[in-house]
Amino acid sequence: MTLTAPPRLLFVHAHPDDESLWTGGTIARYAASGAHVTVITCTLGEEGEIIPPALAHLAAGAADQLGGFRVGELRSACAALGVTDHRFLGGIGRWRDSGMVDVPANAHPRAFVQGSVEEQAAQLAEVLREVKPQVVVSYDAFGGYGHPDHIRAHEITVAACAQVSDVERVFYAVTSRDATEAGVRALENVPEAFRLPEPGELPVTPDEDITTVVDISEHLIAKRRALRAHSTQVSVWDEGYALSNGIAQPLVGSEYYVLAKGPAEGAAADLFGGLGER
């Protein structure tokens, strides 16, 4: 096969900020290289925990305006990463943030996990047929850390990609055990508001299971800017960041993937590697 010019890459993420947390450096790298990068966000993140006290009134249990606020954060993050093609699954506001396992938000009639997998996969497949990406990225079957919306994003990605022949490879974004542990050991000057993680506290993937390592060292500035755009959800400093739980996490120089579908040859360091050579 011959790659289209430009090559096309599509990311399926559950909430605003996931694109930056999980794959921000990869998005910035490929966007800067001239690839057509599409980001699909499945919900508005209405159930997120809000970090700045001054914005607490936006919460789902108060004004319930966090989703709209996070749309603005997402736009700023996409601009920082160089994304010009961003879409919400089914249209903005079609699916609502479900919250974690067994919380009342899961019962909302628009909750992402309440929706039909078939309907949601069809919505994604429609975009895949339009954009024609050779490579699609989402989460593994555990959703990276067990969030129901991440698991649903995985399910619909697998289902949609099975329907669209243009998709050559599917990757799952993961975090490296070795890189995370080394990054935590190197964390210095962690602000007093945060704490270092306990051993085994952060979700990681054994490195022997990782198939692809994408060097993002030249794009950490863009990733950091994108994370800062999500100020309701993420606190950022030079060498790390923390979510609302206050646990410090390192910013590392690579992002990590497991190849789930497609040829492995050439994919060790490049999501498109080898695709144009067959």
C-alpha cells in the first residue's frame, strides 16, 4: 500500500484532557510533521473534580456547567498541540461523562455508558469513513485505569475499526512501568500541595508488553501547554503534574503504545512506520 499524503491519524478519547494526558506529545509530534490529526472526544467531562476553588460552582452537583467550561479548555489544548480537526462523538453534548464505577452519574440518560455500543460505534465509523485514517489510537480493554468511559471508548473503537477497511493499525495508549518509576525517582521540587505516589499506586503497563515507543522529547513544551489549558483538572509544573487527587506524576520524554491490530514491522518507534513500504 501507499500512504495518503498527508498520512492520517485519529485519536479516540473519553474526556477533555485525556488527549493531552495520554497522547499529547504524540499528537504534537505528528501534527508538526504534517500528518492530518483528528481527535474525537466522547463526552464533555461534566463529572470531573474541579481543582480551582473559585470554579467549584461549575460542578455537576451545583450549576452543572463544567462541561461547557471544559469545551473551552479543550479548544485551547488542541491549539497548543496543533490539532485543527477536533470532533465530539455524535456531536457536542450527545454523550455525558459517566463518572467512575457505580456512581449515580452512570444512570443519567445521556451517560456514555448508558448508550448503545452499536450506535456509538456507528457514529465513530462514520467519522472513520470520512477521514480515512490509517492509524487509530484509543485505550486498552481496561481503559488504562478502569474508568467506565475509557472502557467504552475502547469498545467502540474496536467495533468501529472492524467495520472500516482503511484502518491499517490500531494502538492502545498506555503508560510505561519503567519510565514512570524512573520519572518518579527523578521528581524534585514537587510543590507542597502534592505528594509523591506510593509504589504501585500509578497505573502502568509492563514494558515487555509495550510494542511502540514514540519519542516526544522535542514536543514536551507543547504537551505541557496543553495540560495547563486543562486548569480545572490538572496542576502543572516544569517536571510534572497532578490531577485532583494531588499525586505527583512525571512528564517523561516518550509516550507508549501497544499494537492491537495491523503489521508490527516498522512500528517500534513510529505509528506509521513501515506502512508505506508494503
